[in-house]
Amino acid sequence: MTNTDASDARDRDADGRARSARPRDGLGRPLPYGAEGVARQPEGVKRTPDETVTEAQGLLDAGKPFHAHRGVRGR
């Protein structure tokens, strides 16, 4: 048995933070690699609280609760 850290196999961003590269469906559920998912919300967007609520409500209205959650968290 080798001494390999399981975290070595995880998808990582340019800064080394764990990120899932798997596509996701409109509800945010992971899909198999290679499947066509919905576009992800951009990360690092700076919004005012009012802009954040407006964006999140639009995503909820569009049936994308996971994406709204990610936007509110600022991811």
C-alpha cells in the first residue's frame, strides 16, 4: 500500500483550493465527467447586498437554487 494522500486526486483551482470540475445540473447535482451541464456562476464577482439578493432571486426564479446559494456565498 502506498502512502498517497487522497486529497492529491481532487480537482484543484490555480491556488490549490479543492474544486469540483464535474458538470452540474440546474439543481447543482454533480453529473458524470463529460456530461453537458449548465453554466456555472462566475466566482469572485463583487456585488452590493441589493445586487446579491436580486441575482439570487433571479436564479431561484429560474429553478437554480444551488447557483443562488453559491452566489450568496460569494463563490
